[in-house]
Amino acid sequence: MDFSYSEEQQMLQSSVCKFIQQDYDFDRRSKLIDSDTGFSEDNWKLFAELGWLMVPFSAEDGGLGGSAVDLMVVMEEFGRGLVVEPFLASAVLSGGLIANGANEAQKRELISLLMEGQLQLAFAFAEPQSRFNLSDITTKAVRNGDSYVVNGHKAVVLNGSAADKLLVAVRTSGGQHDCEGITLLLIDANTEGVHRQGYATVDGHRAAEVKFNNVMVPVANRVGEEGAALPVMEQTIDRATLALCAEAVGAMEKIYKKTVEYTKTREQFGLAIGKFQALQHRMVDMFTEYEQARSILLMAALQLDVNNGVAPKAISAAKSRIGKAARLVGQEAIQLHGGIGVTEELDVSHYFKRLTTIQYLFGSTDYHTRRFAGH
Amino acid sequence: MNIDFSPEELAFQQEVKQFLQEKLPADISERTLDEIPLGKEDYERWQKILYEQGWAATNWPVEYGGTGWTPTQKYIWANECANFGAPDVIPFGFKMVAPVIFTYGSEEQKQRFLPDILASNVWWCQGYSEPNAGSDLASLKTTAVRDGDEYIVNGTKTWTTLGHWADWIFCLVRTGGPEVKNQAAITFLLIEMNHPGITVSPIMTLGGHHEVNEVHFDNVRVPVANRIGEEGHGWTYAKVLLTHERTGIARVATSKKRLQTLKKLAGDTCDGDTSLLENPAFAQKLAEVEIDLLALEFTELRALAAVSTGNAPGPESSILKIKGTEIAQLIDELYMETAGYYGMPFVREQFKSEFDGEHVGPGVITSSVPRYLNNRKSSIYGGSNEIQKNIISKWVLGL
């Protein structure tokens, strides 16, 4: 039994950690959020140079191996730094779809561009009505000769406005909720008929509403078999969910520790407020939630790489438990900081916002509890 | 990172399974799985079987007859015991007083006491709490006044679990006068229970169980040779005892087994047109507990992994008691919910082995309410969960 990181993993961790400490302080992050793109192109290039963009990919695809533990190592550090560069949306989620679903020629072209930092991708799966149901798809693609004609509306597409290409889950057959008949198309973001409305999300990231109006997509741009995309989507979203869970654990560690430190210095009634037992027990609860979250993250990371069919259940267990922990830790951090906690100027409120959106991304806590129970 | 068992560990697991299959008496296993309290004779029988096998003391060093198992082996043992319905050994001798004796006792004390604990010849109980010293244990008032080669002990101990089965009691007593600071006046004494000045009076708990007692000491003469270590150092020894053997305190293996049984019961229980297991509200609660238990199992594994690589367990080990008892109590509630009306009958005699009447209600279900009631103790004993939070706050968070 061994929960320690390998030497390579330790190096990866310290390289990401060093970047966050030296180049990603709260002020710099705030400026990035307010910039046009919402993140730094330079940082993205640096991620590529340091090999971080290779982390999600297998050695056959030219990556660093793509293990869940490696991914966890990077995302935890990103969580501590509240990194807004679209690593999750572009490299893990969209890159994962390519790695899991694309043919060799597509992989060769796209994965190397991704790893070099030359390509931004976004995965458009959700729709205004779909909530967390991946098979609820009304965006239609109708075959017309060597092309598909795409019409529909994709909601809250992460990294949707910066993306060069969009991976779009469309319905090529069947009814709105059918598991069969879902197809992935790779659509150049500048194609005629693609309309993107980009916006900031509450957690400092960027997303877009993307509408397709008679968009012509060559059949060659289909990723995987027609009508058979759902399993690939589920598998990839499970992996992205693990990454998101790791980000949450990193953010929770940071914020619970910040809260403990704050209560050691903030004085009221002539005492550091951390001396009050009512607050101490609440911080112990934050600590407990964080430790339980870390434990289940490790469980899920170890299960994800074992091909024995338990991964979806393990991921849902982790997302459910971590969502619950994120809610408590985030809310308590704000409460114990008092007035300053509800201001925009304090970093704690930004951790809280990210921990809040994480609870709903890729399925809410309740959704994953039910998914766990159903397996 | 890797949590797979090694070939040696897998072989050990097989050995454990085979042993339990062959040697665990069926009646003991059945009652344990049905969550019906065992009698002293049952424990004696099982613990002597363990002694024959050399597996009675899983937390002792080999030189005193312990198994010398690795943390992983202990984890495997706990899980298989839960699966097969093997009861835990009664902890007062094996897990509480023995570590104090082999850590702080004299050579003579080790030779005198340890073999009889190992062979389950002599039964122990714990004399810590007093009517007015609960969470604030150091305020205890039982006195031991030196008189030649003896101490004269007077006072009352309470919540003495299985004191009515015990041959000996290990006690914290006050030896210093009022001028000595609270903790520095506490001494650790071993006292034989058959002394005429000792009376044991039962305390019935809310589930109708007789587990705990009050133990009164009226001029009980105790040889100085029965003192552990030095006078006034008892608090230090007791603290070591309290922190010894944290692995297993979360009772993850037992809770896992109980959840497994509960799922089967809920699956067999009608709820309108479907089973209770398919009732969305019930399923949601069940899944939440199961997920939290899964997390706790990995928290325990993290602590075990640290110990097995020679490190002290990390801060994560401090949450084991709180989370373990919280989860066990939530499972108790789900059992009651599954029991429905059959939580009501309180037919104590039907749980006795000699009972030959018609059993009211199905087996494990009818013990669910007494079990729930009884297990409210778990968040109170061993340092209440609020005390645990004070400890974490001080020692882990530095507040």
C-alpha cells in the first residue's frame, strides 16, 4: 500500500507549484480575468514548453502517459492557484475526446497541435434544456452528400469563445433522449453559420453560447463512428470530472488553511477569534471535509486507470463527496472571514466562487449520488 | 501510488479466510452478523481459538506473543473478520492495558499479566471515568493513600464496560495531596476485582443492555507492586493508551459489512410497488453514507500506508473516530427505517441462545432499534466527538 508520488510526479508537482507561487499571484490572476481573452497566451505557451499540456495524453499519442494520478497532481496545483487557463476544457476534455474517439490521422494532427499549445478546443455538449443528461441532444446534423448540415444551440460551452475548433455533440438519428444516434463533429469555429456569444462565468473562467445555423461540416470531420459517440463522451467527461475534483481538493486545502490562519490574527473581544470554540469546531469540520475529499479523490484516481468497469461509479462517488465538501468548506470560509469574506477584493471569495461552480459542473452533487446508487 | 495487495498479502488473505471458515463457530458468527450481543462464554471460546492460532494479539509485539502483523495485514484481518462475522476481541485486556504493561510495566509485571491476557484466562475492565469526571478525566477523585507496601483506594468509577465479567481493573487514581497539580497527582494501578471492598453495580442503558457498571472502592488495599511505573505519572501512561491502536477505531470493516447486509434487507423490503432500496429518498441517504464510508476507508488506508512506511500517521488519522462513529450511527438509523414496525418489539429473551419460543419479527431487523439506542454511546465514549474536535483544533490546526 503506497500513496506516495513517483519521482516524476513529484517533479511535475513542484514545477506547477513553483509557477503558481512565482507567476500566478492573486493580482495577476485578477488582471487576466479582466483581459479580453480571459487568460494569458503566454502562460499557455509556457504550459506547452513545460510539458504540462502533454500530461493528459498517452505515450502512444506522444504524451506523458495520461495517468489519472498525473492529471490529479497538475489539477490540484491549479486548484491551489485558481488557474483560469483552459487546461481542463481544451486539453483534458476536448483533447480527451480526440484521444478516445478520433482516428489516427485526426489524432496525429490535433494532439500534437494541442500539446504544442497551438490549438484551442472546446467541447460543446450541453444544451439549454439538457441539464446533466448527456444524451439529451436536439442539435441536429443531417447528412447531405459529403457533408452534415448542423442546426441547434449549445449552452455554456467552456472555452467556447477562445476555441479554434469546436467538438460538437449532435444528433444524427433517434429521439431527443436516445443514447444511440449521437455523433461528434469537429467544427471550425469560423465556419459560416456558427454564432458564438462569449461571456465570463462567475468563477473567472470563460464560456459561450454557440448557435449553429445550417452549418456545413465535411463528413471527414466526424470524430468516431456515426451515432456511437455517447460512451466516448461519458468516458471522457468522467476523466475531466476527476480533474475537476482534484482542482476542488487543491482549492479546498488552500481556503481552509487560509481561514485557520486568518482566525489566528483577527481579534475581537480582545482575543484572536480562533480561540472561540464555536469557530474552532467549524474549522475542524472544514478540515474533516477536506481530508475526506482528498481520500475519495485518491480512491477515484486509482480506480480510473483500472479497466474493470468500476470507474464511473468511483468518479460519481468522488464528485458527490467532493461537491458536498466544497459546499461546506467554501461557505464556512466566507462565514468565518466575516465581512471581508463577502468582498471582491479578497481571494477567499474567488476560491468560494470556483468551489461553487465546481459543485454543478459535469453533474451536481445529487446527480452523482444518484448515479453512484444506480451502478 | 498503488493499493493492490502484494502476492504475500493475497496469500495471507487466503490463509485468514480459510482459518475463519474452519475455526469460527457457526453460532458465534450467526449472532455477530445478526448484531445480537454475545455472552462472556462466546467471547472466551472464540478468543481461545485465536490464542491457539497465535492470532489473539494483533497489536502486540512478537516478543510478547503478538502477531507482528503489518498494517496491511491488520486491515485484511479486520475486513475478513467483519465478512465472516467474527467478533472483535474484548479490548480492555488486549488493546488497552496490555500496551501500557508492555510499554511501562516492570519485567515482573509483564510476566505476571501478559500471558493470561493473551490466553484470555484473565478478563480486564477499565477504571477511568467517575461520576463527576467524564470528558474532564483529569479531575477524577478516587484516592489512593500509601500505607506501607500498600495503597488504600477509595472512590467510585463508572461506565465500567463489562466490569461484571472482569477479574482485574486498571485504574487511574489520585495519589498526590491537593497541592499537586491535577495531572501530576494521577497514578496507574492494577486492582484485583475479588477484593471484599469492591462492589460492582449494574447500570442499565437505554437499549436494555447491561454492559456498563459503577464500581465502588471502599478501603481497598492494593499492593504497591501493582502500580505501573512511577507514582504521579499515570496520566502520561493513560494518554499513550488512549492514542494506541488508532487503526481500526473507525470500524470501517464492520460498517462496510453492515451496509452490505442493509442493502439486501432493504432490497427484500416492500415499499409500495417497489422495494425500499428503490425508494429514491432512501436510496439517496444510503448512497451518501456509502460514499462517505468509502472516503473514510481511504482515509484509514492513508493512515495505514504512512505507518507501514515507518512514518507517523498524518493529520488525517485524527478524524477517524469522529467520522467512524458518525457513519456507524447513520447506518443504525437506516436499519431502523428498514425495520419499520418491526423496530417496535422489545423481546429481550428471544436473543438468548437458550430461547426456544417463536421469534417475533425477522432476525437482524428486530435488533436494529436496541442497536441504534446502544450505539449512541459511540460518539460519547473514548473522548466524546466534541473533545476530539478540541484535540484536532489544538494539535492539528494549531488554534
